[in-house]
Amino acid sequence: MANLFLEVMKMQNRDKTILQKLKDNAFYVALGLGLLAVLAVVAVYTMEQGGKKVAENEVDLNQASDYTAISTEEALVEETNGKTVNQAEETKQEEKTDTEEATTEEKEQKEEKQPKKEVTEAPAKEEKEQIPVTTDVGELNFTSDKTLTWPVHGDVILPYSMETTVYFKTLDQYQCNPGMLVAAGNGTTVQNAFLGKVTKVTSDNTYGNMVTLYIGNDYSIVYGQLDAVYVKEGDYVKAGASIGTVGNPTDSFAEEGSHLFFQMYQGDQTVDPMMFIE
């Protein structure tokens, strides 16, 4: 019993010693408990933040997966559409090519069936239709309301007459006269009756040396029974300028004596010069 009592007393003393130590170190104990509490709070906060981050990462991963899936689908749709459009264009091009080939074949067949036409060159227009206008002499613009001047001064031996016949003394016969014969002595200067361009300088046995001038709007005048000729083809001759001189009459007009043969055309038809002479 004594031993038991001693043991109990020792334990009580030991407990008192622990309690005394706790009392003596109460500040440090409280400080340690406070630190433990703080650590516990920090641990709990850290765990909560970590859980949120894990959740957010999972959401991001899910969104990324969804976006990837959508992009893949769009890419597939675009690729499919592109292929469809390309196929459609290729089909149209093939159809167009087939149509052009068919059209070409049809044309070739038609050309083979039709007889080939010979290519002929268009006849050149008469020079008087291509008369240029120069500022030096003015415009070649004779019209029916304008007048001609007398090329020489003299009596009319034979008038213009294409509807009835007149008597030709040298020929001793009646026939139509395509121009008028104006009496003029040998060597008389012939003056141009209207501004024009020389288109011909010719000679024949009936009217001797002849000069033709285009005076505009399809009108032309002709001088015949000339001796000297002062102009050449292509010359522009003003009204009143010298054309040449009167010569001896040809054998066809020997009895009529020396004269100027004066003729006028409208197109290819002769007209009476007296209708326009003032």
C-alpha cells in the first residue's frame, strides 16, 4: 500500500508539474494554437482556390474541345462547298466547251454545204468622187442655184440639143449636140467658168485637145477645140483663171470655123450649160 500511495503521490506531483509548466508557458501555448489555426485557415483557402482553378481548367478544356469541334465541322463544310463549287464550274466549262465545239462543227458543215463565193475587189470609185477640198482655192461646191461665167465671149454657133437635132454644116447632117459651140478666134484665151479640179486632159479627132474639171456635187465642165493647154491633171483652177487657148477646129467642124466646144455634166448625163451661164 505504501508503494501505491507513493506512486499516486508521484503522479499527482507530476500532473501538478505539467499544469504548472502549462501555466508558466500559457503565452507560448496560445501562440502555437493561434499559428495552428492560421495554418488551418490557409490550408482550407488554398484547397478551395485549387478546386476553383481545377474547375476553371476543366471548363476551358471543354470550351476548347467544343471550339475545335466546331472549327473542324466548318472546315469540312467549306471544303465540301469548295469542292461542290469547283465541280459545278468544271461542269459548266465542259458544257461550254462541248457547246462551242458543236457550234463550230455546225458552222463547218454549213460552210461545206454552201458554195464558196469568189472574192472580187470592189471597183475603184471615179476620181471625181474622191476630190479633196483645199483651203487654197476653197470648197468644190457647185449647185444648181449657182452660175457659170462665160469662158470666151462670142456667138453660139450650135446650141446644146439632146432632145432635138441641129444641123452640122461640115457633116451636112442633123444630129444631137451634147455641148455648145461658142465662136472664138484662134489663140483666144479660155477662162475657167467655175472653181474646179482638173480630172482629165485628153485629145480626140472630133473635139481636139480637151480639159475636164470637177466643180463639186457631181458636176463637171469640159473645154474642147483647144490649142495650148495651161493646166494638168490634179490642178485646182480658180474661176477666171486660164485653161488654155482656142485652136483651129478639127476636120469635123471645119465649116463652123474656130470655136470653143463647151460641155457640162451632172453625173454621167450631159446638161445644157446655158441653164447656168450668167
